[in-house]
Amino acid sequence: MALRTLDSLGSLSGKRILVRCDLNVPMKGGAITDDGRVRASLRTINTLLNAGAQVIVLSHLGRPDGAPDPQYSLAPVAQRLSELLGKRVTFASDTVGGAAEAEVNRLTNGDVLVLENLRFNPEETSKDENERRGFAQKLADYADAFVSDGFGVVHRKQASVYELATLLPSAAGLLIASELGVLERLTSTPERPYTVVLGGSKVSDKLGVIEHLLPKVDSLLIGGGMLFTFLAAQGHSVGKSLLESDQIEAVRGYLEAADRHGVRIVLPTDIVMASEFGAKAKTAVRPADSLEDTPFGDSGLGLDIGPDSAAAFAEIIRSSKTVFWNGPMGVFELEPFADGTRRIAEALTEVDGLSVVGGGDSAAAVRALDFSDDRFGHISTGGGASLEFLEGKRLPGLEILGWQA
């Protein structure tokens, strides 16, 4: 059965539509620091408005532990959505209480309402299916149909993602359809050469992706904190760098599997070592096979791939037709350790084919380093959902919309 899309809902004029977005944006001091996910929601919302619908936006923000917490209020997000839409967006100070009900009843065609953080209600993420369904029913009572467009949560079996889709006529929004189309290209019909770039802190977070994609790719480039477990698996000392010693044997197995499949696993040949974690740390670039030989002795820690490695990675990326990147190459938030990530991002903008930035920290990195979204083939909003898709896992939020792997 194919994914149900907006067309399956028929005429939307005059209907109230619940739209589950993923507006879980990074915040600092009550201000949004990256509005990428808000922008990603606009296409579906505008499509519904142009069809004459009344739009009720649902989302979570952060992890408020099932109770109201002002630091996780969606009020700033509603304000930003209003600015991007160029029209008034109403905000309800609760989700299924009196304020929400009153605002819903005031809606007219073309109006947009944002309800307060779903996760202020413990039933949203409850492990009890009946509790989730009861909360979903309260939401369903507000509307005529449901559109699921928060790709970043489709791997979660939560009330607003799964149960709500069973209680109303439901369909995927344009963002989910777009994300799914790109990910299916990565797993089913990639144009070659096909390169996957993995970074981030923990190799344990990426083992499932490595296992599932290894037989399908031509090159696998490893950076970020996870690279040190790979170096340790090859017998190298890594000083005080991040290391998951319990994953060394698993990594050795993947190195051997890569040889059998004829896949290149490319590790950095040089590393930016630091005397400590911080922007003012002393640094030294050292060969990857002698990281202990630094001015800092055994206390040095690696915080970025070196310039030779960045150049080599960039050349492989530029010569590829399909590239998927998930995870920064170093601690990009600190300028002395941002160059590796910056050079990978730059190379992705030069790919003559499909370049995909895999959400999460990678998406935050390219924006923090002043790359505009339109320089890449696709920037995923998925993060964990994208990785679970690439691992071949079941995604309940897609399956309930008719999608089958």
C-alpha cells in the first residue's frame, strides 16, 4: 500500500485540519537559534491554507517531562511561524484544555492556530497505548482530518504521530513525502559512485547505519569523535580522545566486512589534537597513527580531522554522484575545530548529483557555518528518523500512513 498523500483527503475547503509538524527547534535565552524546521513546515501549511482549510498546528519542543515548563513553550515558535507565513498565527496556552478549545472554536477558513507543547501532557509519550489513544481522541475532536508532516518523529509511536492517524482521515504532508522520496533514493536507487560520510561523537549511534548501508555504498568516510574507536580497532593509541572501548570488536568486524564487500572505509590520516576541550586550547596537527606524539603527551585529545584528511574526504565527495552525510567532523561549535566540518559541507555543495545532509547536528552545523539550505540537494529534518530509516527499521509513523518498506 502506498503512502497516503494530501490528495487522498479530497476537498479541504472549510475543514479543520490538524497538522503534526516537527517544530523542535534549538532555543537559547527564549530565542530560536535555527528556524530550519519551522521553514520546512511552510509548504504543507501554505498548501492547506490555499485550499481554504483551517489549520491547527501540533508539535513538541524539548523534553519537558509531561508537565508545563515555560522554557519549552511553543509561543516563540508560533511567533516565528507568523513572521514566515506573513499572517497572524494564534497561539493557545494549552493543548487539550479550555484555552485550546476556545481558540479552535474561533477559527475561520485560512486561519492558523498553534497549540502548546504536546509533551506538556504525559499521555503524548506514554507507554500505555490506551493513555495515548485517549489523548489522541481529545485532539481528534478538534478537527475533520489529520496531516502528519513531522518527519523527525515518525520513528516514535506517540499519540500525535500514531494513534491520531487512526482516529481521523489521515495523510502525509509534503515534507514527509519529500523526505521519504530522498531516503528511498539513498537505499534503493543511488547513482554511483555512492559515498556516505559519518561523524558525530558516538560510533554506537551509527553501527546500525554502517551495517545496513555497507553492502550498498562505494565509500564510507569516518570522522567526528567516532573515528577514534576505528583507530583503536586498528591498534592505534588515541590519547584522551573520545573512545567507546566496548565497540572496538564490532568496529573490527565492520572493517573486515568492508574488505569482503569491496567498500572503502576511509579514516582520517591526520587529526587536530588539543591540550584541552575549549576554544583557547593549544593545538597540534598529528598523523593519525601517532596521536600520542604531541606537545601534550598522552593527555591530548582529538577535536577535528586534519587538513590533509579534509582535503582527501572533499575529493572523494566531489567525485561522487550520491552523498549522504550525517554527523560533524569535529567540534564545529568551536572555531579552532570547525574547519573539517566546513570543508565537508563545501564539498557537498559541489556534488554533481544528489547531496543529502542528514539532519540533526549536520543540519545545525551547515547553518551555523553560514551555508544556505539551497546549496545542498536536500537537508533532512529527520535526524534520528533518517538514521533509523537507513538502518532498515520499521517507522510506525509512516506505516500508519500506508507506507511499506
